[in-house]
Amino acid sequence: MKRLNTILLLSLLFTFACGGDTQENNMDQGGVTEEGTDMIGDGNPGNENIELTDMPPTEGFPDASIDDWKYENGTFNYTVSGYTFGKITEDADQLMCANSAEGQHAHLIIDNEPYIAKYEPTFDHPIADGEHYILTFLSRSYHESIKTPAAHRAVKANVANGGFTSSEEITEPMLFYSRPKGTYVGREQTENVMLDFYPVNVTLGSEYTVLANVNGKEFTIDEWKPYYLKNLPMGENTVTLTLMRNGETVDTPLNPVRRTFTLEADPMEEANR
């Protein structure tokens, strides 16, 4: 009997030992982090959870218009109608995304640079001498472009001594990046990050599309409207937008365009959790 008990005890010890080894081996396999998140794209965890969803319908500006637009002596001057600079767009509180406390403004994009937001119709801004592709459009206070022909100007301009020496409308298909930009702080700004862009001389659909690469995850966009990016990780994020035609990159100036932006938690929100 004593011998039998000894054999049973040895068998149990052997079983537990093998079980422990098996558990350790399973934790080391599969290319998976400790949280069970696959590593994809550029190696950041959790990128497969990023979503691109439609933004809710926003306030329309059917009569918004840039009636006149000049650049002289280093100063831009806008004459507009159906639109008010510096006003908070009425539906801003309903959208749960980043909103400017300074109100409605114009976005000014020079070549492939990030946009400049201007909250008054007259402002100074230096532009280097030479040829430039320039887009400006009227924006809601939460930075969504007003997507009507009258609310934008897109020109190829020659600049010298702080003024346009010549300018002509852009005639080729082009794509300008607008948002996301900069740093987003707190739950209200980071849960829904607006993706907005501006195509010129092109209608998105079956032929022309925009390929959005977000931290290595790709989305094909065939309709021009604002979108929400959801489930972005805290820290630095990268978006690359490419204008495509029938699945091929369009050979056009400034294409593609790449931007990085940052998401940060609000320390006060974290402390109150």
C-alpha cells in the first residue's frame, strides 16, 4: 500500500510539472502580445481595430461663397457672403469631435503643407517667391470644409514680393489633405477624429477613389464627405491619402500626402476615473 501511494504521488507531481511547461510554451507562441492583440501594419498594436465611419450629417451652407480673394503686399483679403467668420457652427456641440473655440474660419493650404486656419477675412501671411498650388475653403468651426464650388478657390499662382503676379485655376485632378492635424487631448477629441480632405477637378466614385492608409490599415473611399476615425491609439498616428484612378496612383502634383498627428489622454479625466 505504501508503495502504491508513493507511485501515485510521483505520477501527480509529473502531471503538474508537464502542465506548467505546456502553459509557458503556449504563452510564447502565436506572435501575440500579452493582451492578445495581433501586431499588424507598422507594428503598432491594435491597428486592426481602427474604424472609418460616416460622420453624422452636418449643418449645410448652401449660400456660402468666397466672392473675392486677393493676395497683395503679403496680405490675404477675403470677401464672403452667406458665411460668418468667428462664429461657432450651430451643430458643433452635437458632434463630439474637436471644435475651435475661435469659431468658423478659412483653411489655407499652400502646396503640400498643413493648412493654416484664419478666423478673420484679412490677415498677413508670407509665401516664398515662385510657383505654388494654393487651395482655400470656408470651414465650419469644427474644421469640416464646406463642400460647394463657391466656397473654395484653387489656383496655381506665381508669387513675387508678397503678391500674385499671375494665377490660374487648377485644371488637373488633385487632392488636398485637411484633417486630422496637430494634437488632440481628452476623450471628446480622441474618440471621434474627423478625416476631411478636398478633391479638386475630380468626382469620387467608381473611377476615382481616395486610398486612406491609417497606421498601416487601408481604407478605400469613394464618396466625398467627412468621416470619423475611431479606436486610434494614444500617441502618434499617421495618415497617408492617395488619389487613385481605377486602382492606380494618379500622376498629379502633391499626390500622395502624408501627415502625423498626436492623441493624448486628459490627465484630469484619468484622475477622475
